[in-house]
Amino acid sequence: MRAAGWQPTRNLSAKEVAVKALEEYFGARPPFPALAAGQARLARLKRQCDGTRGFDLWTGRAPDRIQLVSLTKAFNELNTMSNPAKTTNLQTPLQNLDEWEDFLKERYPDPAANAPFQATQPNKVREEFRNYETSARPSVREFYRLNHRHQSYEFVQSKKHEFLSLSRRRMSVWEAMEFLNSLVDDSDPDTDLSQLEHLLQTAEQIRQDGHPRWFVLTGLIHDLGKILCLFGEPQWAVVGDTFPVGCAWSDKIVFHEFFEDNPDVRVPRYQTRTGVYEEGCGFGKVHLSWGHDEYLYHVVKDHLPEESLYMIRYHSFYPAHREGEYTHLMDDRDKTMFQWVRAFNPYDLYTKSHERPDVNKLRPFYEDLIAEYFPSQLRW
Ligand SMILES: [Fe+2]
Ligand SMILES: [Fe+2]
């Protein structure tokens, strides 16, 4: 099962989807241990599907997003229970990508609600990190375990080779936004924003604060690299705090102990402070762990100002922009440009309100803005 969870198939009605889920469930021959728990969960899911929303699981009306999410949940859960061999947890420990971002917010709380904003937190001690690690949900912990185990120097090279020819699709920016929005995961449709809504909300907040148009556009597109999930990439290779590979891991990287499982631990030249790089070489020469930041940077790099490209490429590089680590690999340009990465971070992390942006009303403004910087199609 992919990170995006089960994907709706155009030809299946909601009824067929539900029936398929139930068939998978009851088709598995007992005994299997989750049966009793499964039945209770099934009853709950069915109530969720057809109770409060007036949606009848059995009428087969075309599902909207909310219904789809409920059905997807039912399908995934039942599928997993009926066939433990297909358990998705190995590749998709997070219920949804927001779980990682919620964990970031616990580590870096909203300054509006707490202490004054600090772009870097040099005084933060290892102890504090341990507290976040201890209180992290098991799913988040598992996510970091996989991320730190698999994001090796060689893994990053192989993903760059696999994706940076940009030969998968040709899409406009708006089409990519809609494509990303088709990612159906276990978000709660009542309270969680869709991917498209997160992008619009980030952009709108930047616009309200009177920033330049390219900055607004950056907010609009910054997470489009998450379409990697829709290409079948596991969560730990799409999101997560990024960090350099090929040199020693900073001890400010959360869940540092999980690096013990990374094959690079056995490569002495990757374990020195500068590793395969030179002091002050600049982040442009440094390979970061693979994810949505680096991928999108390559998609858009010919079209946006340098400030914007820094924001896109390094917005998940928390060890650098929030912890102040890896300055020995920065060049002067990085030091100047990281001001912009830091300026962008609060918009990314703290603008999520539950007020939904009006997509149809905003679309003309953003289509104009997109056209100002991008050709009608980009290679993805
Ligand atoms: Fe992001
Ligand atoms: Fe984001």
C-alpha cells in the first residue's frame, strides 16, 4: 500500500468500494486474531460513514472528499486486518503527512502563543529533544526510525537519479496542485486542511503581510514536491526534517539514535565533521536527505528568484534554519539567503487555521501569479 493510501478508482462507485472493503474483510478465513476488534471497528466506521452525514454506505452515491476519506479509512483498516501480510505500517507509519508537521510544532511552538520567536535556538539542550522524543506518538517515532535508517548517501544519489530527469509528467502548476490534492490519506476532513488548502492558506497569509509577489507564489507552491507520494514514494522519503548526508549527523537532529541503523555509520569518511565536502563549500554542493524540498527545487529552479529557491529547497532543513547547525558547510551566499528561509518558516508552520480558503474565489488571482513566473507546463 502506498503512502497516499488507497487511491479512488474512477470506475468504482462508493458502494462498490465499500463492498470490496467488506469482502476483503470477511473473505479472509478465520481465525484471525483481530476479528472481534475488527467487528467493533467496522461498526464504528459504518456509523461514521452513514450516520451524521446522511451518507448511506449502500446507496452508492458518488462520494465527495469527506465520504471518500471515510471509505478509504474503512478500506485500509479492513484490508490491513484481513491480510496482515499487507500491513502498511512498514512504509506508511504516519496516518497522514500532517502528523510530522504537528510534531514539528511541538518542538518549535508558535511564538505568537509562547515565547518570542527565535530563528535558531542555540541554547536548546539535548535534554529537551529527548523530551519531545519520549512524548512523540509511536507512529512519528517509527517514521523517524525509517527515515534515519534509510536516508543514506547512496540512497540520496539513487533518488536523484530516479527523479531529477523530471520525465514523469508534464503539468501546469495549478494541475500539480490539484494532483497533490488527490492524495487521500487518513486526515480528518472536518478539521484538517487539504493539501491545496494548506498551500492557499500559506500564500494568503504571506500576501496579507504585504510581501512581494514571488514570496506569495513561493507559499503557494512550496509543498508541491509532496506529489512524490503519488508516485509511490514512502512517507520517509517525501517528508521529514532534512539533513546533510556524507558527513557527520548533527546531534541536534531529532531521534539521533536511529542513525545507528543507517549504513553510512560504517563508512568512516562520512563520519567526519565535513565528510565528503569542504569547509565553507556552500549548501549547493551538499547532498541533503531526499524529500519534497529538493525535488520541487529542481522542477522550478529556472523560473524563480534565488530567495524563493532557497525557501523551497531548504524549508524542511530544520537542523540548519532552526538549530543553527552545519554553518561550517555554508558559504557567504547561504548565510545571506538563509534569512529568507527563516522568514518563510513561520508561514509554513503556523498559518494552519481551520478557516478554509475559498478556492474558487482565489483561483483567478493565483492563476495570474503563476502565469507571471511559469510557462504553461512544467516537467515533473
Ligand atoms: Fe514542506
Ligand atoms: Fe508546508
